[in-house]
Amino acid sequence: MKRAVSFEPWGTAVEIEHGKTLLDAAQAAGVPIGAVCGGRGTCGKCRVRILSGSTPPATEAEKDILSPSALQRAERLACRTPVTDPVTVEILQISAQGKREAAAPEYPTPAAPVIQRRTVSVPPPTLEDPVDDDANLRAALGRAGGAEIPSIDYHVAQALPTLLRAAGWHVTTSIRSGEVISVQPAHGARSSLGLAVDLGTTTIAAYLHRLDDGEPLSVSTAANPLSTYGADIITRMTYAMRAPGNGPQLQRVLLKAVSALAGNAAEEQGCAREDIEEIVAVGNSGMHHLFLDLPGRYLMSAPFVPALRGAISIKARELGLPISPGAYVYLPPLVGGFIGSDLLAVALSVRLDRKPGVRLAMDIGTNTELLLSVDGRLTSCSTASGPALEGAALKYGTMAMNGAIDRVQATKPGAPFLFHTIGDRAAVGICGSGIIDLLAGMHRLGVIDHTGRLQVGFPGVIADPGGNHRYVVMDAADTALGVDLTISQTEIRAIQLAKGAIRAGIDTLLAEQGIDPERIDEVSIAGAFGGHIDVQSVLAIGLLPPVPRDRIRQIGNAAGVGAGLILVSEEERRAAAELSVAIGYRELARQEGFLHRFARSQWLPRETE
């Protein structure tokens, strides 16, 4: 007998024979799910969350890999979970971090909250003064001081009569731009929360803030589920245009992922998702268009014009996001072309427009955005660096998770590499920071030459008649995979293409301004990936110009920090709007010498430290 299995956030369902595993069902449905260990329950990459249907007891393998809190949230390994009843599962591995992981801005946040809280006592209506509840509330708010309140959210108005009377006419309101968007009893009123979301091409990061004082509370991240429709933005946008229903489908998947992150963030803080009263979402222009289901046809062809460049506020319920009924989703303005609001958020967070000298900020990812400041004059570009640096293009690449190799150290020729894995677990793959270290180490030890070619005959290199040689990074016995962890010549080329695109973009921006790399006063590397890489390895593979190490700083997810500033402060929203106009945009393909620089930048420096 067959059982129905539904997968979220994809909205895909399949029927599978009773007793088959959730992994079997995912593979039958074409839903991407990690299973590099072949379903033996050792790598932990097929983690799912059971949303409805029976949750079986955890196996010993699951107890070893998943935390007690994860097991309590009905998380299981798909390869270990048999299907015995109709079930709905969520394949979205959310990683939750505490407040300590939320990078702080470099300067005080202006005290101009977007959501204002006011607690008032509303006089009950009488026969002598039978004023309506809406006008009565707004009059009480006016007497309490502050600007006039011209409007009230429709859903709030629906609930207002009952709520006022149940609260004894003493209520706490949330006001946004002159609109009452929330009313709750003053006694026991919950904090107003906001969520800043960085819509990365590979990873989505959500930053929960308290809105009254801007305090960051937590960070949650998850792999972008749109990866199943293509690793890069162009492929996803092409899919969205292929059929009338494809764009709305991608939007639903993306919104479900944001909804899951919002719910998880609130739950981690002991709050309800209804306490979230504002969401700010930033991303490159492609992710912005997919999030809003905007036509991307003209963004993808010259002169690369977005459908909507300016800021927009939308009721969360219009997008189907189940947070506070009156809440808004705010998307800041784009810069131009594929430079979106994510680089704008980076610029806002580091204030390059207010600093002297030559300064470069870069947000490394599947789409890497570059921002050059020359005495406060800003120029930007976008490079299609692809997913290789984040592990998505490698057979044994993985996101940063327990068991991922995140550090690789080369000692001397003939000696094995030294590895570090997240959580000190047996290796399940290699994440971005480990990939950079590995390439630098392979070059240093002579496993590859400066062109990136694997040296057949070097210990550990397995020759392939077709030319796609492989190098054994770690023996099977030392992994949780049951097989050797390898990197192929094709995968090395993909990494070279990614790093070459970034370096060529940097060199082109500098050349256009007539600036020698030696004049660079500071390089700020943003992004979760950029925050964990070893800078010496970055210099060793030539991803950056030869800048002195002490001029390079890693600033974490500056896009998330900037989105948080826009979330909590009206002043920062205005500053972001001004920056979006001030930042110049360069289309790299039109810049003289770019293709030559791109070809040259793929090679590795002939001498490494």
C-alpha cells in the first residue's frame, strides 16, 4: 500500500510504498536532499522536520547526530525514517545561533524606531458620548502625545471592539507611519519584534531584533531552497520565465522558507511569530525579483533594467507570511543591474561613503558584489562567482555544519594535511573556508601547479583517462562517508573560475579609477562565508590583490547588519535611500580589459607564502 509524502517548502507530494524511507520518497519526488553517505545514517545531511503525521522514535544513529532539542522538534534523518502513514516533512536545515553571532554595527544606531509603541487607557463609550471604537482609540493616542494617527489596519479594526472590552480599555498599540498595525491588552503585552532577512543566493540568514531598542536577539540560517531550480540566479530566473506558473511557484518556495525562519527565530526566543511586526528583506536584484514575483526578462538582458528599483512596503499577509496580521515587509531600493539591496546594506553598515582613502568592501557569495570607495565616492559591480567557493559545486561540498571540514593546514611535501571539522565530528564534506585552505595547500605542496592542473604521479592523485583526475583529500576510514573524500580536476576548475571572476572584478574597478592595488587602504570582506575564511589562504590563491594582511578585515554578514539597521531605524532607511542613488554601478562585461583580466585571474600566483 502506498502512502503520501508532502515536502515543504517545495509544495511537492509523492506516493511511496509503505515502509520505504523519507529519503526514497524525496528521491522519487525529485526533491534535493543530501545523502552523501549513501543512506547509511552517518553524514547527517538528510535531516528533515516532520510537520504532520506520526513521528517515529529516534534511532541510535539519529541520537548520535541530532541534538536533543532537534529531536524534540521532530527532526529526523530521512534515510532512517520509514513511511508508515501520510506525512508532511520540511527539508530546510535551519541553524540557530544566539545573540553572540549577530554582528553589531560599528557605530550607534540612531534612535528613530520604525515601530512605535504607545500604551493608553481608552474611555468606554457612553450614551452621552457614543464614539466609535476606532476614533476613540485614535483620540486616546492623540492625547497621549505624538503625531496624529490617521489610519488603522483593517484586520486590527476587525478585532478592536472585542479586544478593547476584554482588555478593560487599557491597551498597548504598535504604530507604523501613522497606522495602527497592532493592538493588545496592556497587561502582559509582548515585545514588538522585527526580522532582518538577507536573501543570499546560497544561504538565507534571518536576524531577529527587538524593535523598541533595536537589540539583536538571534540569527537563524538555512540553505536557500531555490537551489533546486538552479545554483545561480540566471538559471532560476530563466526557469521562472519558462512557464506562467513558474514565477509564483518560486516565490511560494522562497516565502515558505522565510516563514519557517521567522517561526524558528520566534520559537527560539520563547515568542510567537505573531510578535514579529516588521520584516526587512535584502538581496541581489535577482533574488529581489523572485521574492516579489516580478518579471525578470529585462533585468537579464541589456541594458539590464529592474522591474522595480525603489523601496516598497507590502502587507505581510499579502505575501502569505503568517506573522502579525498588520505587519509589513519592507524591501529597500536596489542600486542598479544585479547590484541589489544587499550591497546597499553592506555600504550602510560600514559607512564607506564617510571615510577617506581607497577602500574596498566585498560580499562574497554565489553572486559576489564589490564596492570601491575613493574618498567617499562609491562604485560597484557584481561578479557571477558561482557556488563553488561555498561548496555547492563540489561532490563532497557542504554547508557549514557539524562534520564539515572548515580548516585545512598544509605542513610539508609528503606529509598529510591537517584537518579541523565543525563540532570535531567525522568528516561529512568540506565547506567554503576549507575549500579555500585546500586549494592554497594543494598549490603550496605541488599537488597542483599555478594553472590549477593536478600533477599526475603526485601521491594521492588518481589519474583519469578522460583528464578529470581526482585527488584523495581524506581516506574513507577517516570520514563518515564510507568512501574517500576527493576533489576532481573539474571541481578545481570551478573554484578557479569563481575566484578569477572576483579578482577580475576588483582589478577592473581599480583600473577604471586609475588606482594601483598598492594604494588600497582597507579591504572589508563581508558575508558569513567571508567571515570564516583564512585571509592568508585567500591571498595565497590570488583571490585578492597582494594587499598587506593588516589592511584586510573580516566583518561578518554586513548585509544582515545593514538590513537590521534599516529594520529598526527610520533614519537609516533614509540614509539607505540616499546611498542607493549615490552608488555608481558598472556592468563588467562592458569594461575594457575585463575578459583579459578574467582569463588571467583564474591562475594561481606562481609563489605562495
